[in-house]
Amino acid sequence: MELRINNLTKEFGGFTAVDHLNLTMENGVYGLLGVNGAGKTTFMKMLCTLLTPTEGEIRCNGREIREMDGEYRKILGYLPQDFGFYPEFSVQDYLLYIAALKGLRPVVAKRRARELIEKTGLRKAAKKKMRALSGGMKRRAGIAQAMLNNPKILVLDEPTAGLDPNERIRFRNLISELAEERLVLLSTHIVSDVEYIANQILLMKGGRIVLEGEASELIDSMEEGVWSVFARKNEVSAFMKKYKVSNLKTEHDGVELRIIAGKRPARDAVLVDANLEDVFLYYFGEKAGEENAAV
Amino acid sequence: MLRFELKKIWSKRMNQGAVLLLLVIVIAGSFLAARDVKYYKEDGSSVSGIFAAGRLRREKNKWKGYVTEDVLKKVVEENKRAHDEADTADGAFIKYQGLSDLREWINSGMAGRENYDYYLCDSISTDTAATLYEKRVSLLKEEFAGQGYSKEEKEVLLRRYGEFEAPLYYGYADGWKAVLDSQYLPTLMIISIVIIGFLVSGVFSCEFQLGADSVFFSANYGRNRGVLAKVEACFAVVTVIYWAAMLLFTGLVLGMLGAQGAGLMIQTDSLNWMCMYNITFAEKWLLTMFGGYVAHLCILFFAVLVSAKSRSAVAAVTIPFALSCAPMFLGRVPFLTKAMNLFPDMLLRISTFLRDNLIYTIGGKGHGVYEILIPVYLLLALLMMPVMYAGYRRSELG
């Protein structure tokens, strides 16, 4: 499976959400990282044929996806960021309906729904109405619907948003399990999720992919080091003004800072290993700091 | 997929309530319509509805048969005898209620639309009453002189009146009259269109409102069969609920009052004496019901189309109400009347407007208004289905 994105652009009025994006993806898990407004959701909507590009094209194994029409959507699974459902439907009915929409024969639909209910841990909730489910259960029902047609391309937009830590871990594992033999594109601004499950990471900014590679390649691409500094509380604001601070940990006798800097920020600063959160902050700067508060 | 679309509609408590409300209104409306049929007993007390039907049928069927000149003369004589035998007008009515329909033929048929006189039959001579059928045409010609009829309208009316076959065959048909000539049927049709509008309001907009649009449109059939199922669901809901309501109303009224008289001409009801359409009660029922169905399809498809475009259920709820009620009031403004008579709401009121002989000229030829409205709005309704389909399947989700 190969998705080739050529010169993909989407403009809304005068605003360019996706800007001449070029990318090739093959089977594997791709983590799409970017701050809010980077164009992630617009890009994903174009991948799912929900939006028509202003310019450029997306080719699936060499064929333009809009020309493929239903043939392309047949191999596509999508979990949108704002996953809506039919509140009066039970989980089972919901899955059977989406299965029908995906063109599964009733017998196959019933079998797949049963399998996925089992796999996503929704067996006890299968007869419950969707409106009665917890946030985590709804997301699990969301991933189940995306997997109904056993898609070759799975697009997940912020799949772990709003989940508690347990649910997030469970969900991450589920995605890893489902990721075999298919192309998974996972958008999030929860960096740790990407770090755990993505083979390839795409950093998106201003509608473009500014960097792509494995986590280690991205870390190596940083031209500055990551330093651990222990400072007094009254020194913190000065460090914050001068450097990019990826973490603050308050101790009883001071504050431990994680600072990204080209040269040693303080005499007793210790050079430490960089991680993906540092990369995120390094490339996205102050904005990333705001977003990453959720991490 | 159609099953799931219908399930989406039916699973909402509000929609279940709306259908229940319609059921209650239909049942109440049918009882009220039947209740208007009364029989007065010798002691002056009255019974109505199902209790009156049997007695009235017996009394009226004494006059069953062709109403020839001799029969008309006999009506006048019997009417006179009833008055002679009774001390009061009410007492006389109790005696002549079996011939009350035929008495009304004479009252309205001899006087014309504007000069109706309830007591005319009491004073008319038997020979004058015998000229009732001739009077029908002469009254029409008098109307031509007084009102601004065009040449084409006159042609249509004269042709239709010429096709009228006298003498009329009379019999008991109070069940059909209660169904077709009461005010309940048009009201029921307006209520039905508003309630069905409520039911179908979410068919095309719910995905957007619930945020389920992305999953819907990214699915294999999300831009073809899924959309087709929505169109089918609208069609099915409008068709099933409308016909169920109308058949239930008709069935209950006829069940209470009797279905006899379906083959009688509508002119046997004095309200329709001057009507230009030479059809039976059964044919009028079919015309009224089919016209109402076309109005439901057209108005509701339009509402659904707007709701699909606006991605909101509000339009689908308000448009049926506005289109079925507003033209009725605007039509009272004299210079708007002619135009308002062409709105689809007219199809909801065929049972009452049929007798108004509304004629419009197209290409130098006069046509009854319903001969124009029914095919035009049926065509529009049918055209709206592919428009709904094509518009919705191209939805962009920004």
C-alpha cells in the first residue's frame, strides 16, 4: 500500500490550511505531530475524501483517490477528532449500520462487529445505547467502526484526546495491535503516544511537513542540546525568558529545569538525552509549550 | 441501510411522541367528523355519529334512486306535508330529515350561490322545483354575466356542465360526506404535514448535527447508497405515515357512518351542487387523497432539501408549517388570491376548494386548477429526489 501526496494544497478563503504538501507513505504507523492550526485535520480530511484539495492530488497505489471514489473508501478506516455517533443506537446497532455503509454483507457485518466488540473490550456494553457510554468507551467504539472493513489505510485523528491514562495506554496498545499490515496515520499533539507507537514521525507546521523520520532521526536533527539545570525558585523566570524550557519539576529546595539550548545554560547544567517532547518544543517553540501542557 | 435510517427516525422519543400525537388527532378528528352527523328523534332529542347512522340510512334510503322531475315534485309535497303535520319548524324537520338532502338540493340549486334561502323549499311550487336541473345551467350563465369570467373559463364550465348527467342517482352517503366535506380533513392534512416534517427533519441533517458526518461520508457507500437510503427513508416515512393517517381517518369515519354511497355523484351533496367536476364520492376521495399526498411529497421534500443544504433541522420543521398555512392567509389579500391559489397548500384542501371551480388559462385553454397543480407538483416532488441525492453526496466537510 502506497499513498503518494503531491503538491497538496487546501485554501479556505485567503487562508492556506495545507500548503503544497508532498509526502509518500507506505505500510507502517505514521505519527503526525503539530500544534493546533498546523493543518493536520484538514490534511486528514483530504485523505478521507471529505474535502476536495484546492490543488494537488493524493494517489493510492498510483491512482487518484477521488477518481477511485468508493473503491478507495472501501479500504479506508477513519476515526475523526470529533467522533459523533447516533445516541439512540446501541453499540451493536451502530457498528452494524456503519458496516452496512462500508458495504459489508449482513453476515460478515455481524461477525466483524462481534469480533471488534470483543477486541475493543465493549462486550458488556454491546447492547448499551451510545449516549450511555463513557468517553473511553466511545473512543473504543470509534476505533471499532474504523476497523470494520479491515482497512488498508487507517486514519486516526486525535484518538486518545480526553482519555484518562489507563484508557490511553489501553488504546495505544490496541492501535499497535491493529497496525500490522496496513498504513496507519495517527494525528495527535500528545507526543508520548506517537513516541510509543509510530515508526515514522511527521512534524507539520503551517500546512507543511517540516520534518519526517524515525524518533531517533528527529532527535538527532536538533542542533541544540538538552540540559538539566537545578535552579533556585527566583531564577526560574529568567531561564524561562531566555531558553526553551521543556519541563519544570519543583522540588522542596528548588526547581529542576529541562532546557533546550545551543550552549550550556548554567555552570552546573548537565547534558541529558533528548526525547521527542524536546524535539516538539525545539521545532514548534512557544506554541508547542502551550499545547504540550497536556502531555 | 434503509432499515437503519428508519431506525434513526423512530428511535427518537420526540418522534415517537409526534406519531402518537398524530394518531390521537386522527382518532379525535374522525370522532368529531362523525359526531356532526345527527339524527333527531320524535321527542326532539338527538343522537349523533354511529348512533345516528343507522336511522338516517333507513330514512334517507327511502328516497334512494334517480331523482327525476316527479321525485322533485314529491319532495316539495312531502316537505309541505311535514310542515302541515308539525306545530313547529323543528317538529317539521324531524319529520322530513329523511329528505333533508333533497330539500337542500332545491334550496341551493334554485337560488344560486349568493342567494341561498333555507326556507325556499317551503314556498316553491312543485312545477318550479321540477326545473332544478335546467336551473343549474341558467344559474351558471347568470354568474357569467355578473362576474369577470374569461372566455376560456366560460368554455370549460359550460363543457363540464354539459357533461353533467341528469337525473342524479341519490342514496345515503353521509359517511363520505363526513370524510370529504367536513373541515376536519384539510386540518388533519395540515397537522399531518407538520408532524411528518418533524419526523423527517433530521434525516439529512443529523450527521452534521451529531458530528457523525465524517464517518458517514468516508465510508464506502457514504456518497452513494447511504445517501440513497436517506432519500428512500424520507419517501417511505412521508408515504407510510400520510396514507396510514388518511386511511385510518377514512376508515374510522366510514366505519361509524357507513361506506354506502361511494358511487354517487358529489353533486348529491348540496354543497357541491354547482361543482364543475362530474365525479363520484369515491373519485373525489381518491383525488383529495392523492392531491394531499403530492402536497406532502412536494412540501416535505423541499423542506428536507433546504435542511440538507443548511445542515439544520430547523428548516424541515418550519417550512411545512409555513407553506401549508401562510398562503391560506395571504390568499385573503385580494390581489394575491389568484397567485396564492397556485401554491401547493391548495392540494391539502381539495375537498373544500374543488367546488370553487377555480380555472386557469394556459396556452389559450382553460384548465381546472387541480389539473395543473397535481402534475406540476408531482413532477417537482419527483425532481427533488435526485436533486437531494446529488446535492448531499457532494457535501464537503470543512
